[in-house]
Amino acid sequence: MIHLVKVDFMDSLGLTALLKGVSSICSSACCSVICNLQAPVRMIFELTQMDLVFEIYEN
């Protein structure tokens, strides 16, 4: 589970790091979940359609 409650900004480098992490997690047959996104970061996820790639939960 990745908590992003204290992250109020994310750019392409941050998204790339998350994608690489998820790729390695998926290869080990585990699941990754992102939670506690602040509004600006959630908007980035939605604009880049990364919200379709990641499981995102409020809490």
C-alpha cells in the first residue's frame, strides 16, 4: 500500500517511479494500492489516465 497523504505535487518523474515500482510488484504476483491522494495529485492521475492503471482508495 502506498500512502500519498503528504504528497501535494507529482510530476512525470514521480509517475514513472510509481509505474516502475508497480511493474516489479506485479511480476511478483502481489498487488499495489495507492491511497490518500490529495486533490492536485489525484488530478494528475486522472489527466494522465494513471487512475486506470492503479487501484486508488480514499483511505
